[in-house]
Amino acid sequence: MTFSVVVEVSLRPGIADPEGATIERALPALGFQGIANVRAGKCFRLSVDASSEAEALERAISLADRLLSNPVIEQSTARIEASA
Amino acid sequence: MTFSVVVEVSLRPGIADPEGATIERALPALGFQGIANVRAGKCFRLSVDASSEAEALERAISLADRLLSNPVIEQSTARIEASA
């Protein structure tokens, strides 16, 4: 079976996020108030062949840790997207 | 009320995604088989002050279209994250 998996790679809590901070600083000038704690990360969508949802998620996470992220400063989460 | 919003910015369908294609090409050499249709994008997490979930999502999307994405080639989706 093929599962549609979304992997999100984000900086670990406590790691400085200059991209997010810059976005946050730009918001008032663009007229956006009341938006805080902006954190930037990456998103990957993949089709994973696996026999179960759990196996698809596990494969996506191991792939994310090896290829898509720097596990020292980043964490990866994966979820199944409803539409297959 | 403050809502935790996740904004995903991804290339529109049909727009070439060289980053995703490069990842996909690297997978077999790393021992990952059966993974296809890799698309790369960006993810942003924000805390949005709003009176309702719908308003928070609408503010996040208008922000994404103005500041976080290039609407010509990218599309933005927003969702509320369960933990506030």
C-alpha cells in the first residue's frame, strides 16, 4: 500500500531561529498585530510504500533523520495525510 | 484567545521541484526503496491572537500570501495545532 506522508522538520526548542525572528520583526510593518512565536521549518511530502501506517511513518522518520534534517539541532515529525 | 497555527507553503502542482527531485534521486543510494513523489516545502508555526479558529486561520493565510510565499508558484495551507 502507498501512504501519503508529511514530514515536518523543525528546529529543536531552544535553538535560535533567525528566520522566524526576522519574520516576526517584519510583521508590524505589514500591519499584522498579535502574531508571536514564529518558528520556521521545512515540510516534505512523500508517497511511501509500506504494509501499515506505522511502518510508513517509521520509514519516513528514519529517512528524515538520515537525509532531511540535522538531528543535532532539528527534530522530525511525520503524519499520514488523509488523502492517499 | 491565542491559537497555535501551522502554515505550510508548498509549490503548486505542476511547478518543478528540484529540491524534491534531488532528494528522491538520493534515496536508493541510502537504501530507501519505494518512496516516490517527494515534494519539498516550508513550514511555519505561529501563535495567532484571534477571536475564533476561523479568524486565526484567515489571518495566517493572508500573512502567508503576503510574507511567507510567492503566490505565483506557491500555495499556502493553514491548520490549527491541537495544543494551544
